[in-house]
Amino acid sequence: MKKIYLYAAALSLVNIACNSDELIREDSAVRMVYKTISPSSLTGMIQAIEKDCQDIKGTDVQSIINATESKAFQNKAFEELARKGYSKPTVSDQSYISETNTAEIINRLSYSVTVKSYLYAMLIDSQKFSDDYFNSVTLSGYERELLETVKVLSDNGGNDNDDDNGGIRPIAFAYGYQTSLANAVMMTVMSAVVQ
């Protein structure tokens, strides 16, 4: 009986190790996607989709999300991003972004302490950073892209619904970026559409 248990335990460890390797490879593959798009291209895509969504009106957040998503998928660049990873945002995602203090959102994001400190400095303390500042060796390419895009969004202003902390668009991007680049774009656009 002990031998069966030991074999089962060993087999479980091998399975866990294989699954971990697959997750690491999958995570690396997802992060490779992010290195191919410049922050200015991303913000250009966001602005184009926002322009297409200007006529969306309504009081039901779910129908606004559906209409925004429909318009976004008409944008070829967004459609390409979504193929690499996308999960439809929920009403609770949008409510969280629009109703929660920026500092609290930053504290709950699934990024490193270094990235959170940069986000806090940009979005709460309104510090301006040069593009070269994000070339720190402690930042991955994935993290650098996040921070550079948040910087561009922050420097260009949030949106008409700016809160006291530099606008909702940059934090919406950071929140969506945890899921995928397409989600970051969608959350940013939705933050401008849902009012």
C-alpha cells in the first residue's frame, strides 16, 4: 500500500512539474505578444475605437459594454490583439474601475512592487518620467510596455471623467493589462464610454 502511495505521489509531482512548465511557456508566449506594439500605436488604436464609440448611449452598463465591444472588433488591429488573448469585461470590472479610488486599485493589481511604485508615482503623485526612465534592468519588457503606455495615456490626460488622480483611462489600462493587452485596450475605451 505504501508503494502505491509513493508512486501516486511521485506521479503527481511529475504532473505538477509538467503543468508548471506549460504555464511558464504559455506566460512567456503571451508576454512576447506585448513587445511588438508601441505605446503610441496602442494609444492610437484606443483613440480610434473611442471615436467609433462616440455615438453609444445608454444607461445599462452591460449593453454599453456589448456595443463598445462590437465597435472594437470592427477595428482590425484590435481584432488581431484579441486573437492573442481576450476575455470580455464584466459590469463588475467597469464598476470597480469607475467607483474605486486609484490608489486602492494600484494596491490590488497583480504587478511587482516596483511597477506599483511607478504607477503610484505617475497616477497619484503626477510625476513625469522620461521614456528612458523605464529602461531599468528590474523591469521586464511586459512591465515596461505597461508603464510606457500608462505614461502616454497619463500625459495625454485621462478623459472627461478625470478624477483627482489623473484620470480613469490610465488606471483602466493597467487593470485590463493584467488579463491581456486587448483587455487593457477595451477597459480604457470603456472608461471613456461609460459615464
